[in-house]
Amino acid sequence: MSHHKLEANNLHFIYPDGHKAINGLNFKIHHGESVGIIGANGAGKSTLLLLLMGVLLPSDGEIIVGDIPLTKKTLSMIRQRMGMVFQNPDDQLFMSTVYDDVAFAPRNYGLDEKEVAKRVTDALDMVGIQHLKDRAPFKLSGGEKRAAAIATVLSTQPDILIMDEPTASLDPKSRRKVMRILESFDHTKIITSHDLDMVYELCKRTIVIKNGEIVADGATTEILLNEELMNKCGLELPPTIQSCPVCGISKKA
Amino acid sequence: MSNFINLVNSIGLLDDMARQKSYIHKLHPLTKLATTLAYLIFVVSFDRYEIIGLFPLLLYPIIVLTLADIPTTFILKRLLFIEPFIIGIGILNPLLDHHIINISGFAISGGWATFISIFLKSGFTVTAAILLIATTGMDKLSYAFRILKIPRSFVLQLLLTYRYISVLMEELGQILTAYSLRAPNQKGVNHKVWGSLVGQLIIRTFERAYRVYQAMCLRGFTGEYNNGTSENLKFNDLIYFLIWVLFFIIARLYNIPMVIGSLIMGVGV
């Protein structure tokens, strides 16, 4: 399954104003892995995702998807295999109906309308919003918008799903629903989030970033329980395993 | 502030109306575009002093409005929005053109006749354009433009501008809400902050538009907008177009109200 692997080698990115957002990242993500990327605000998480999708091109270093290096020439081919869900679903939903939004990518890839309809139906079924297909995206609730945004990416049947803060601004039920959707996606998942409980539940591997550098990369159960590491990176233990606020008993134990 | 929220919603309302399934909605987008263009050409082709002869052309928007089940108030509200501009354009005519003309036996100054004519013509044409969008939708309309071989970049520009209106409105709504919450006793926006407010709006809208564009590119957008529409022209479409064009020609060649009046009064035309 080497064609689904994602590799970053000595990745650097400097913004035009001179800010060094990414400083020499190296990692390899294999097929089927679910990886959480965490870090404090400004650590470089969102920049990294934009680099992985080729929205930004690295100042130095390279990204390899499968065996193909990400360059301007290979961008279109690589983007067909990777799908990214933006932090704000309003940025992702721009058509007049949910159906047209979900059909946008399959139509761009030249599929015939029959296949497009099938892809849209499958994607909407996966996220459970078939009943919303004729609604205008801007009239949906936060959770519905998020589900629709995920469906827009699933309709391309990506090998790698990249998500920027998928549970941000969602109520508990909607958050749980989005988590169930992500759980059901059995290809590679890369998720950046401040929702450490979600990362703890969904991602077996976690990469911690600080100032554009990898501070830790390993099993989520080890990294998220390492209080010293988390404090050092401007983070905290996931709320579900912090000490009980009433009796003070540590759930970690 | 609620005015702005209403305005944003009203843009969505046009899209909602375009998704209805009436007889007019089911017509091919090209048919509706061609009929509307023909209507516009016939309306503006009337003489600048013509008033009575224009009235039969009111039949077109009334019939489309009825068949498409579009609320009349929806159209009237939008017309009211545009009418001050039309009045602004034509209001000097009565002051500049004093010569008297005769319309159906009534003496009226040429300035007033041209003003009323401009008022009617713009009202008719704006109504027809709104009806076209409300019964076709911008996506299908762009498909019709592409059939007519209108350059891709122009069609795309039109379509994205239409989409970005809502982006602009949303950003403006948020800025104004934030402003009004911190300036509760003010009516409107103080002129001292107009500059920074507009600057903020442009930067925020630009950034938002850029993110939307990124999202489009990540889903395979390369400049060709494909909305999945591929309908064939039907016999119905041809009949609809021909009947209307025939009616427009008759209305243009004969002053129908005068003919009807003469028939009733028993006077030869």
C-alpha cells in the first residue's frame, strides 16, 4: 500500500513577511494510519496542512505522496487522492445547494452525471445528510455545515483525508456525530485539533509541533498522557483524563 | 442591522426560487435567456415619447410571474430599490424639454413623456431580468451563456461575482454588528471610521474569497465551471420563444391599446 503513504522530508516554509512557520519537519505516514497533529496556536499546524495539499509550496524540502513528489505539475493528480476539510465550513461551501457543492469535485474531474449522482448520494449517506441535499448551505446549522463540508471531500473518494479542526465550534452532539463520521473513514486520516479528547479517541499516532518543529511523534496514548511534554508545548492533558474537578482523583491512574 | 440580514437572505431567496418546478422553471435556460433578450430589445426599441404602446409589454412579466409562482411583492421590493436611480436619471427631462406633444388626445410636455417612458422601460427591463434569474438561477444561466459561446472567463467572472456578493454581505454584516454593539447610541456609522471600516471589509472579503478559491482549487477547479446541466432544447421551448417574439413584434408594430380603443369606439385605425 505504498501508494497511499505521505512523506515530508526536511520541510521548511517561510511566509513572505519573513515568519518561519515550518522548520525542517520530517515524518512518514502510512496507509490507514490516523494521525493527530497538535500544538499551541501559531505552532504551524494549519500551514503544514496547506503545504501537504499544495496550497502553499515549501521554501525547502519536499512532500511525497505515494511515490510522487508534490510539485506544480503533479498537483492536480495528487489532489485527486487527498481531500481537505477546512476549519471553517463556510469557506468550503460556495454553491447554491448542498448537492451541487458535493458534486463540484466529481464534475471537475470529468465524471458523467450518473456517476456524479452516485458519488453524491454515497457521500451524503456516509455523513447522514441525504435529506439536506436541496438546501442552501448557508442556511444549515454548524453541525450540518461541517457534515456537508466532509461530504464535499468524500465524494472524491480520497485515499487520504486531511482535516483542520473538525470539531471546532460544534455542540456536543454534533461533535460526536462528526467523530463517528471520521471513525468510519478507514483510509489515512490526518487531523489537526485542539480537541485533545477527540485526538485521543480517533488517532493512534500523534505529532506534536512547536514553533514549526516536531517535538514529539509517537503513540497517542503515550504522548497525550505526558504532562511535562504537554505543558512544554503550551498544551494540557486531555480533559477526560485530567483529575476530577470535584474529588481530585486522577483518571490517568 | 436587520436590513442587512434581510439583504443577505434575499440573495439566497433568488436561488431558492430558481429551484422551483413550475412550467417556466422547466424551460431550457437558453429559451428563457433568448426570450428575455428579445423582450429587452423590443422594450428599448420604442420611441422615447412612447407611453401607451409600452403597456401591452407588461403582459410578459405578468404571465411569467403567474406561471412561475413568484411572489409579486418580491419583484416590487426590488423594483422599489432601483426606482430612485431611474428617477435620478430622468428627473431633469421635464425641466429641459418643454415642447408639447399629443398622446391619445392628451397634451403633455415632451419632458414628462420621456420621463414616464424611461420609468416604464426601466421597470419592465429590470423586472424581466429579475424574473430570468429567479426562474433560471445563475448556474443554469451561465450554462446558457456558454452555449452562446460567450467567453469562459466572462461567464466565470459573472458567476463568481454573484457568489461573492453574499460573502461581502456576510462580512459587512459582521463588521456592522460588532460596531453597533460598541456604539449603541449612534445612528449609522460615524464618518471618522468609514475609512478603516471599508479597509477592513476589503481585506476580510479578499481573504475569505481567497480561502473559497483555495477550496475550489483543492476540488479540481481549473477555471471551467461545470454545474452538471446538459439539457436539450425541446419543442415546447421553441413554441414558447416563438409565441413571445410574435407577440413582441405585434406589440411593436401596432399600438394595441389604441387599436382596442378604436375597435370599441367604432373608429377606423
